[in-house]
Amino acid sequence: MASRDPRWVLKDRPSFALITGLVLTGICALVSFSFDVLNGEPVQFFIALVLALAPVPLLLAAVLALDRMEPEPRSNLIFAFAWGAGIAVLIAGAINSLNLHYFIDTAKLSPTSARNLAATFGAPVVEETMKGLVLLGLLKFRRAELDGPTDGIIYASMVGLGFAMSENVSYYLSALNGNGVSSLAVTVVLRGVLSPFAHPLFSSMIGVAVAYAAQRQGPERAFLVLAGWSGAMILHGLWNGLASYGGFPGLVVAYLALLVVLVVLIGVVFRDRRRIVALIQTYLPPYEPTKLVGAADIYMLSTFARRRQARQWARAYGGKRGVRAMRDYQLAATELGLLHERAARHMVDEQAFHEEQRALLECMSTARADFPVPPVHARSVARGTPPPGYAPGAPR
């Protein structure tokens, strides 16, 4: 087999399919925004767009903070966000509009009743289906990227944030065209400040289900996906229904429901982190004879704090090259533990396992060769003792 850069297993090269997908999602986003422009003046659209975009960097940072132990490929994250902001919003908006016109023209309901009915029973089905399709695509074509529920939550949150951002433009523009600045202020507070994670939380029901389904075989996978999809639609419908029919008490109950879901998902993330640490502690010790991993390394890899301290040490003595080597080593070692779990679950065949295993070990070897060694500690490193700061407090 021809040799290639072992970092292929870590690199995130954009494929032709990804580029094509991003072009399509971009076109859909532009079409969606063009409808917003037609519904208001350009200045109003610009104001709505800025207000919708303003919290996005902070929200993305909050989501990506969950993705530090085993970061997902950037291309996948970008596509999930773009899908939500473009294709999902455009198609869901068109179907929701058709449903609204049906309730008004055919069912002869008042505009207010039609909007409340469509929001409670129609929009949750349409919107969660459109957002969930990208998660289903990950299960079908990128199953190996779904290493646990945290990954499902990350991808679901990205598509949810993209959807919410584009949807907020329409809501803010509608508020401006309605009662002006006062209505806009209330809408921004309700949607942009008090419930920015509503759509990510809805979609996370599907994300968690898809992640668990990725680790299983047979009919159980379909059941898990359907259960997650139903949970997302029910939670979304409950939120919209309480907001539409419940008045202020309904809003309070809706926010409490979202808070409970958020707390539960945070618990799922922390439990998943402990699982990954357990994999590292289980599968990496047999590699100690290779000299690529030792007790100090496993100790360092077991917490975020010690990983960060190791990167600080690498930066202090090796600069950018040193910290890059440490990041590569930490990621490759974590991926090695997850690779063994996928093999244990029969998610990869023997040939793929050995190919990825070899590449990850080469990455770890290359990274260790680039680890900085302060001259004063060269003798201790030669004896196999890590220099101070590499893994503070690690067993020697």
C-alpha cells in the first residue's frame, strides 16, 4: 500500500460533496433572505439580520466548548450549521406558509387561530423533520463520527443554531413591520436572550437518539431514531403550544421545561466524557511497550485541566510547533481509544481498524518527536521521566 501522511486520520479535507452541499445551502439561505427583504425595507432587513447574527458567535462558542475532548471535523460542523440556516429554513418556511394558508382559506379559521394551530401542531413536525435530515445523513454516511451522545448533541445544536439564526431574521423583521421598535425589543429579548438554545435543544433529542443508534445494529436503530424524532417534535410542540395558548404562565412552564432538558443534556455530556476517559484508561495501557504512551500520558489525557497544562508546557518550551504536536498527540490518543470501542461494537472491519490504528500510532510517534525538551531536563527525559509541567502530579 502506498504510504501517505499519517495525519490523514486527523485532517479535515473538504470533499467535493461538502463543497456542493455548502453551495446549495448558501443559495437556499439567499433565497430565504430575499423573501425577508421583499417583506420589508432594506434598512429594516439589515437591522433584523444584525440582531440575529449578534449572539451567534457566543452561542457557537458555548456549543463548541462541549466539543474539546474529541473535536468533530470542522467541515461537518459547518455543513450542519449551513443546512439549518439554508435548506431547512427555506423548505420549512414554505411548508409552514402552505399550512397557514390552508387553515385560513380552507378551514376558515381566523389568522390568529390559524397561526397558533400551525405553530403548535404543524411547525414542530416540519421543522424538526428538516433539521433531523442532516443528522440522519450523518448516521448514514458519517457514522464513524458519531462516537457518543455528545457528538449527537453537538451536530444537533449546530443545525439548530443555524435554523434559529435565519428564522430570527423573519421574526425580527415582522416585529419591526408590526409595532415598531417596542415590538422588536420584546421579540429580541424572548427569542435572542431568553431562548437562544430552544431549537438546539429540540434537535438534540434527535441528535442523542442518532448517536445511540450509530452504536447499535438491527431494528433497534430505527426505534431509537423514531423515539428521538418524536421527542423533538413533542418538545417543540409543547413549547409553541404553551407560548401560543398559555399566556405568561404558559411561557414560565415552557422555559422551565427547556431548563430541565438543558440540565439533563449537560448530565449526558458529562457522563459521556467519563466514558471516553474510561476508554483511554482501558485501551491505551497495552500500548506502553511501544513507548508512545505511558502512565503519565494516560494521567494527563484523563482530564481537561491536565490536557490544558500539557499544552501550556508545550507552548512554553516549543512554541506553536510544540503546542500543535501536543494537540495532535492528545487527539490521536483519544481517537485510538474510540477506535477500539468502534471495533468492539463491530462498527469497523478488521482492515479499516488496522489502517486507522497504524495511522494514529504514527501520528502519536510524530507528535512525540516534536515534543519540546528543555535543555535542563534533557537528562531526565532520556531516563524516561517527563519534564516538570508535562503532566503535573502524574505518577512517575
